[in-house]
Amino acid sequence: MMENGQLLKFWIVKKEDPARMIGTVSFNTIIRGPFQSCFLGYRLDYAEVRRGYMTEALREAIRVLFGECRLHRVEANILPGNGPSLRVVEKLGFHYEGLAHRYLLVNGKWEDHIRMVLLNDRWAGDR
């Protein structure tokens, strides 16, 4: 998918230990044409949460997505109970667009997800 432009992936490392990957940020299902949009996925080692790494990584990855890749919209779908993840995207300016009922199959159960969206023309980048 990376070869055909449908996926953009970043690996997160700490400056003091660049050989150890602690997380990833990916923009997937990139659709060009009039849509110019994608979905956001991210993960971070549990031992590294609440230290600002994900906010910093997402800010830089979005800068590339909106700048170099010139996409218009990125969508993050988050489980309602995942407060830390919601706070990260809210800090970056994502806005609530709605609740997607039974959106993804998680551990064998169809789960609702909160749809959070960031538009290129509304992103300040330095929040």
C-alpha cells in the first residue's frame, strides 16, 4: 500500500534511544481525487504513554500529511472509553463529527466509535 500511495507510516523513537521503536503513526486508505482524505491510526508502547510523545509525533506527521502530501481531511475513529486518545486528537484541533454505531469489530464485538476529524484549512499546526 505504501508503494501505491494509499499508506503513509511513521515510526516513533525516543531521541535518547533511536534504535528502539516505541510507537507508530499511520495514515491509511488515502484517497485522492476530489476526496483527498484518509484515516489515522496510531499506537504507543504502554510504558511511554502520558509523556507527550504521541502528541509530538502526530503534530509532525500531520504537518507532512497536510503540507507535502496536500491532503484535505484526516479522520480518527476512537472507542468512546478511550479518553487519553480523545484528548490527544482534541489537543491537535480535531473536532467531533459524530458517533459511528457498531463501526469496527474489536475483540469479536462490533463497537461504536467516535468520529474525530481534522481539516487542512482549519489546522494551525502549533497548538
